[in-house]
Amino acid sequence: MPIEIVVGLPHLSDGPILKRARDMQVPTLISANCLSRWRRHDGWREWAGWRLATLANARGLRSLDLDSGGYVAMVTYRGIPWTVEDYMALAASYPFRRFASLDYCTEAGVAHDREEVLDRLSRTIRTNRECRSRAEDLGIADRFMPVIQGRAPTDYERCADALHWSMVPGRVVGVGSMCRRHVAGPEGLIAVFEHLDRVLPEGVMLHGFGVKGSALSYLKGLEHRIASIDSQAYGIAARQDALARGIRKRDTLVAYHMEAWTAAQLRRTHEPTIAVQTELTFAPPSGESTDAWEAAIAQARCQIRDLIEEGQLDHDEVTAGWIQEWAADLYAERLEAA
């Protein structure tokens, strides 16, 4: 089966974009962000729930998936403004074909160093577990799409191992932090998907969030593993077109580029596969830091991540100061034991 092209929609306002998506009869996806309500409170913009009535405009679409919008939330709001309960209430409010777990993206613009990447993996594991549990309570677990995150290919494997209950034949698993990733290289898009193809059980399928259309020609050899990809890249083409022509980027122009972009991706599914250098394996650094304080920091982070994944600590309550205090206790214990 060819890789399915899912068209990301910027909103569900009943207008040219939605009409074109209905006419095209292609699978579509929206972000939770586009359904958010906001209000001003004491001079601050505050999240105020969902605009659920907007979902009525989705009638006539071939299918509609839901993404948690983690990257936009982190960049725009410095955090996810809604809780797991809030998000799952949205997921249960409409018969989405699939709804993704809440997750914590790991792009360089959000996770600035290796420690922060690891922290965000633990938070992603925790929110997947919480979302699955709530989905079971709501009777919608059959439509739940787990999401794995990472920077290096082995990061995604770690997430998948922690969420082993979801790695079953027929399940579609979302692969996050793809849209700003290079195609080639040891941490490139191809390396991630090839690594997951080797380590995941047979029959587990993948959905790539925000995968570049140009990458599709390289992914065709993985059609047995990749169920679908989505993108809203046509919005960039529409913006460039509007600037070049000195006009406003109206929805009629965006709808035109959406159809052109989709047609181009569908053509790519019938083109020959382009070969690319496969994943290079690098041995991870070994050994513990010889500096006692740095070793205590590393141990504190590891213990805190374990507690987050087990549900004993909230995934948003850990601060840098808390890590320092935790490490200070471990450091003191090391000195006493010496």
C-alpha cells in the first residue's frame, strides 16, 4: 500500500480551505491549537477551553485526525496550556479517526541540550500512559495513537520500549519532531524510520508528523512500515506566493496551494524510490562522570525521570532548582559513604 498523505488544516472555519478539502476527499488532520478559546485575564492571555461547535464544520470530510499541537504550544505559550483531562475531553467530543497522545517535542529550538531531550522523553512516556488510561475510561482507546519522541534514532526506540503495550500489530504509532529534521544523516528522518523498522515488532505501523513532502521519495522503501505522513507545508508556499505578488494571503490562495501540494505528494507515491545513505551507528559514551557533583546531578535527573514515567511526579512540576536540591542530597550521601 502507498503511504497515505494526510493534509493538515490550519482551521475548521467553513470557507475555501474546508470546501477544497471536502472536494478533494483526502484524509485531514487538525491541531488542538486551532480549536482553543482564549481570554484576557489581568492583562495576560489565558486558555479558556475548546471551541467545540467548530467541529460541526468537519462534516463531509473523508476523515479527520487530531494532533495535540505540542510544538506550537511550547514555542508560543512556553508550555502546554491544557491538561490531559482537557485534551481527552476534546478527543472524546468528535469521532476522530485517530487522536494523538499529548507529547513533548524535542526539536533543538525547544530542547536545547541532551539533558532536556531526555527529560522530554520521560514526560512523553508519562503523558502517553495518562492519555491511554483516560481513553480507556472514555471508551475511545481503539482510536488512540501513541506518540514516540526523540532526537537520535535510539531515543525513539527507548520511547517505544517504555510504551511496549502499544507496540502491537495493526497499531499506528505517531513519530514526532519530524518537520524540522534533515532527510539524511545519523539523526535524519531516514535514519529514524529505518531504525524503528528494525526494532519494532512486525505489523506496528508509523505515522510521521510534519514530514517534508520531498522526503516521501526516500520513504517509499518503507511502505510496509509507514502508514501515513502529514504536513501543512503548502501554507509556506501560499505565503511566498502572496509576498511575491504583493497580495494578502487569503484562504482562497491557501486552498489553491493545498490542492497543488497534495497532488504533488500523490504523484511522488508513484515515483521510483530514491536511495540514501543508511543510518550510521555511533557507540554511546560510556562511564560515569569522575566529578562527584556532576555525577550527583546525573543521578538526580535519572531518578526524577523514573518517577515521572512511573506517575509518582507530575510531568510539569520539576524545576532546575529542585534538581539541584535533589542532587545536593545525593552528593551529601556520597560524601558520607566515602
